[in-house]
Amino acid sequence: MRVAKRTGAIAPFYVMELLEKAKEMEASGRDIVHMEVGEPDFPTPFIIKEEAIRSIRSDRTFYTHSLGLPELRARVSRHYRETDGIAIPPERIVITNGTSGALLLLFAALLERGKSLGISDPGYPCYKNIASLLDCEILSIPVSEETGFEVTQNHLGALDRLPDLLVLANPSNPTGTVYREHTLSLLYESLSAEDKLLVVDEIYLGLAYGDRPRSALAISDNVIVVNGFSKTYAMTGWRLGWMVVPRELVRPIQKFAQNIYISPPSISQYAAICAFDNEEELGRMRKTYEERRDFVVPRLKDLGFRVPVTPEGAFYVYAGIERWGIDSMAFTGRALDEAGVAFTPGYDFGSFRAGSHVRFSYATGIDRLKEGCDRLGAWLSAL
């Protein structure tokens, strides 16, 4: 069988391979502490599930508009008005098959051979992997604790040329960094002066601790924002996201959507209309993540991991393992085999210092986090 050369540009998604191996070990009777996958351990809130059941019983099982249900687009618009004080016309909102679907449509519309995508290193791996399907150039921007793992104007100034599209996650994966509006505004100004575009992935924005930052949509109508229901609303399996784009991009994106998946899943869309009307439960989930962070960060430091920047959002800790002198791929592999604890090597998130860093997810209960740290302590003491 002949496999297209383009697939060779896509790196393995190590966190998923670790998860699959961990599941195989569990199937054989081994107990594994999961600190690798970025999936909420909370069930989808009750009111969302009930609306999905009502939708099924009402036979709302047909194709919807390719841009998404008008009711849901209007509800997302209302969410921005109520939460951030930003007026976003529903016509600029595109409902998608998850944020991955949003990124695929967006990159397909804006990138091609000769164009470039700028990404943070470390950063979310799927940006690079999805864009590689389009034969565009990838400009990795190394960031470190010196800037709190943020891309800054100085980083852009050090590039030979600005990327046509810069995509940032706020809060970020894997570091939990939260960009302030001022920083994003400066980046936007640098890019827009050269007719370049800024994309902000806000899938974790609802999981920012302390004062919640406003959406980057507050900066300009030309900032593109991607968001979704998976993380904040505990709806990973519902595969539903959205993006807000300038008006002139709606029709090009729509044509790709019509051909790639016709329309987002109908049941998920009807159910998601209720997702925003559940702030009390969402607040409890967010508070629980914050409590887990406050437990796991000092515990990892006590074990010898270097955590120079405390995460301000999402549910990840990006930690240095320089103390042990073991490459992160071997380190995570041995931890899974020998300690029964799964977490992710830095190579999933780029190449800059990837061998000396790992990512922990605290999207699991305190009892399991404690068990995982206890196992790591015993394992590390024997290294």
C-alpha cells in the first residue's frame, strides 16, 4: 500500500499512544494512575444531557445548517455579551465539529504552500500537525520560563519574517500560562501592521483561575477566536466547538465545512444551547481544578520536579526533569512501566527543551493524584 508522503510530516501524538498503552495495561489487570490525558473527569452536566435526550425523542436528528444552528450561534453571541461585554453578531460565529474541526477549516481557508503558521514551542501539537497537511511552513517560536512561557513582541522581532498566521492558546497547553489582554494586544498590533492574522484558541478560557481574562475578541474584530464545549463544559465526546471570524472569512470557511462534514452533530448542538445556563456547576468544576493544582504543584516540587511557572489556567503542569538526566521519552515510558503512572513527554509539545520537560494533567481526583505522586516518590528514590 502506498501511503501519501504528507503523512510523514505528522508527528505521533504521544499522549494518545501513552493512553492506549496504559489502557492495555489496565486490561491485563494493572492499576494505572492517569496524569497524561487532557480530559475532564467530570460527567457532562445534567441539564445538557437532559436536553440531548429531549432532542432525540423529538427527532432532532437531521442535518442542520452548515454553519450551525441559528439558535446556538445566537446563544454563543449572547454569551460574549453577558460574560465579556463584547457584541459579536451571530453571523460571525461558526459552529464546528470540535475545536479540531474549527482549526482544520480555518487553516484550510488561510494556509497553503508559501504561507506560514507561527506556533509557540512548547505548544499544543495539533496546530502543527493539522497545518502540515497544507504544505505550509511552520515557524516554531521557542518560549521559556523567562517570559512565563508567553510569546512576546521580542520573540516576533527576532524572526526573519512574521508568520502569516500566529496561533496561541489562552490559557495554554501544556504550561497553563494565561496571556493578559495587553500582551495579546501588542502581538496583534505587530501582526496587523504587516497584514498578518492572530488566532487565539480559548478552549480553556473558562478554566482560568482568579480573575477571568476577557476574550481576545475585545482587541479587534479581526482577531480570530476558537473555542468549544469540551473542557469547560465537560463535553469532550460531544465533539462540538465554535469559532468567531471576520465576516469575509465566513463564506470560504462554510464551503469547506459543507464538503468536510456537512454540518455539526445536531443532538450536540441542541444540548449545547443549555451549556451556558449552568454557571454554578461550572464554577464548582473550576474550583475543584484549582484545588487540585494547589495540591499537585507543591507535591511535584517536593519530589524534585522543577516547576518555574505556576499554571494560571487549564489543568496542566509543565515540569522540568533535569535533575535525573533522563530524556523525557524514556522517563515517561519507565514511569508508566515501573511505577504505573502515566504522564506526557515534552516531545508532544515541540522540540525546544522537550527532552528535559514533561506534562502532568490534574484532570483527575485528588485521591488518584496523591496515589500517583506517592508512586512517583517511591520510584524516583530508587533511580
